Amino acid sequence: MKKYVCVVCGYVYDPEVGDADAGVAEGTAFENLPEDWVCPVCGVDKDQFEEA
Amino acid sequence: MKAVEMKKGIYWVGGIDWDIRNFHGYLTQRGTTYNAYLIIDEKITLVDTTKYYLVDELLERVSSIVDPSKIDYVISNHVEMDHSGGLPRVMEIAKNATLVTAPNGAKGLAKHYDTSSWNIKTVSTGDKLELGKRSIEFILTPMVHWPDNMVGYMPEEKILFSNDSFGQHIASSERFDDEFPSEIIIEEAKKYYANIVMSYGMQVGRELKEASGLDIEMIAPSHGLIFRKHVKEIIDSYVKWSSNIVGKKALIVYDTMWGSTKKMAYALQDAFEEKGYMTSMKNLQNNHISDIITEVLDVEYICVGSPTLNNNMLPTVASFLTYLKGLTPKNRKAIAFGSYGWGGQSVAQIEQYLSDSKFDIKLSKRLLYIPSEENLEELKEELKKLL
Ligand SMILES: Cc1cc2nc3c(=O)[nH]c(=O)nc-3n(C[C@H](O)[C@H](O)[C@H](O)COP(=O)(O)O)c2cc1C
Ligand SMILES: [Fe+2]
Ligand SMILES: [Fe+2]
């Protein structure tokens, strides 16, 4: 599964890690993140992410 | 207004804001400075500028050393207008200058100013700008505390131009940390960290890791005093603050209409003291939220109290909780409390805020009207059992 990087702040979403604070389990692909998921660092929407 | 030499050929040329007391809601009792630095080498380089209303002060200081139109490079480490406000004037005067900034810096600056005629060069971590005998290596530090932040390290002189990191809001004619009471510098640096940087502890950790590989003799931040004596102390303090290390301390923040919530606050304090905790009482009528936040930085417990006013908590408490939530301190325990008369909604609202902010809520207590001695005694015992 591919990693995605936030173009605003540089945070990297790693599907192997997930985002526990937002209730996203390990192994969740970026595509399967909920539409209202936001960058845990700077708060921007999913559409501000690019493939790493 | 003269430049101040920091090392041979390197000068402080910033502006001193003696009057400012409110910096986007942050109470700056000591005023502040916007530090800019001038490097005289084969290439003449200016690092950052000032807020727009102090740019003449900056230009006068530059002029005491060199004709500002001769500047070759202007480095912009951060878009926020306290450092970029002077750029339009500087770029107008320094006709041949190249503006050096991070990719996010270029995007951000274009949203603040008409940059169409500026010659802009973007840099990333590891890029080096040769100035002649000296050079500057860039490290991007996104989200400490805006997406565009970066710092510059000059290996030949061992100077870190750290922009907002390690800064302090202090206006003074002293420039160096060995000329000014160091307790005040660290206290103001702590307040700065708590109010501006706290949310980004993880990013600070990454920045500190990068910095740990550098040989640093001088830290030149964008606000306040320049470090040349207490370099290790300020870096150690950042390590401590960013790793959320807490002491055996409790902070009790509240507001009160008729003194009942205050009685509860003091009962909680009694319990903490009997269990060997240091405590700090912060009535929101008498304390500014930006000062209270400084204390949040190293406490194990934060207790927030409000009576109920028209089905809500008091606005001062709501304001504090909103501010606290934004700064996202981690690994803290919390207590919600308050007196009420009928509906009594305030305590549940406080609890909601604290749990949204990911605090571990250990106790939540509301008491009707004026708490009796027995009520307060019970509250004390309940808390003591937890400690
Ligand atoms: C301390 C501080 C924190 C900020 N945090 C955020 C943020 O989390 N998200 C965001 O979109 N913008 C953030 N901003 C940027 C401001 O929203 C932006 O500068 C805005 O243009 C300011 O509007 P104003 O001129 O009406 O104050 C922050 C600005 C400051 C000074
Ligand atoms: Fe800033
Ligand atoms: Fe700043």
C-alpha cells in the first residue's frame, strides 16, 4: 500500500500505521480513509495529499 | 539606529516593538522584537525582516553598515507578517536581490504580497547557499508553527538562524542572553513555546533531532534575545517541553460568580497539597489565558471549574477551553468541577471539551449552590483517593 504526503505540512500517512487518534486502524489504505478525515498535523482535507 | 555586531561581519538589524501588548491574543507584557540579520560577505544577505511598521528601523540599521540596495539575497524563513511585513519595501529597494525561501514560503508569500516581480529561489532541506567565505544550509521545519517555516545554519560561524523556534517576546536594548536576566529569557521562551509551538511537539522533536547533529555556538531567533551563553539550556528546555515531561503539579483554573466554584477549587487544592503536589490557582478574572497556558506545560493535572450561567459555562472558561484545545497538550490528567443552581450543565460541557482535547478525565463534580463543609470534605477525600 502506498504512503501519502500532505503537501501543506509534510505529514506522511503510512497505511501500515494508520491514525489511531482518529480511529483509523493499521492497514487502512489511503483510499479507504473516510472522506472527512483530515491531516492530523495541520488539519487540511484529504485532497491536499499526494502519493509519496 | 545602529546595527549590532554579533560576529565579525554579521549584524542584528531588526526592529524593537516596545509598545505591543497584544500579539494575536497573546499578552506580551514585555513587548517584542522582530529580529533580522545582515551578513556581509561576497554576497550581502538579509535574514528575515520585521513587521511592516518597523521596516524603516530595519533599513536604517542596514544603512549603518551598507547601502540596502546592495543586498544580494533576502532569506525568508517564515511567511507570517511579523517577519515578512518588511519584504515589499526591502525588495523594492534591493532591486537585484534574490528572495530565498521554502516552496511553501513562495506559495504563502504570493498570497500576502504581489511577488510577481520578485526573483524567487526555493530551497529544501540540505540545500546550501554560498555567500562567499560563508554559507547557509537550510532545514525545512514545517508546522513549527506554519507550513512554510524553515531555519538556516551557518557552519563556518556555527550560527543557527532559527526564526520562531527558541524565540521570546521581549523588547529590550540588550541583544544577547548574557546581558539580560536569563530566568526571564527562559520564562518568556517557555510562554512562547506553550502559546505558539505546543501543538507541534512532534515536529519540534524532528527539528531537534536535525539540530542535534549541528555544532551550534549561537542561536539567532526571530524574537527576543540571541543565545550565545545559554545555548544548551534553551535546547534542553525545548527537549523537555516537547516530550511532555510533567512534574507533580496541579493547575486549577476556574471562574466564579458568587464564590461557590472557588470554594470547590480550594478544596481540590487542599487535597493536592495533602498528597504532596505543587498547586497553582488561576482565577480567569485575574489571569490572562496566554499566561495560564504557560503553566499547562509541565503539570500532571489540570482542573477546570465553572458555575452554570444560563445553561452554559462562563464565557471566560469557554474561551480558555477553546484556547487549550487548540494547543493540544498530551498525556495530561483532568478534572471538571463547578457549582450550579438548577440545570447545572457547565460541568458536563467542560468534560466534553476536555475529552475532545484527549485529556484523561479522572473526576467530574458538580455541587448545588453553596457547598457545605461536608460536601467539600467529600470532594477532597474523593480526589485524595485518586492521587
Ligand atoms: C498562531 C497561529 C496559528 C494558526 N493556525 C492555523 C491553523 O491551524 N489552520 C489554518 O488554516 N490557519 C492557521 N493560521 C493562519 C491564519 O488563519 C491566517 O494567517 C489568516 O489569514 C489570518 O486571518 P486574519 O488576518 O483575519 O487574522 C494560524 C495563524 C497563527 C498566527
Ligand atoms: Fe510565526
Ligand atoms: Fe514570529
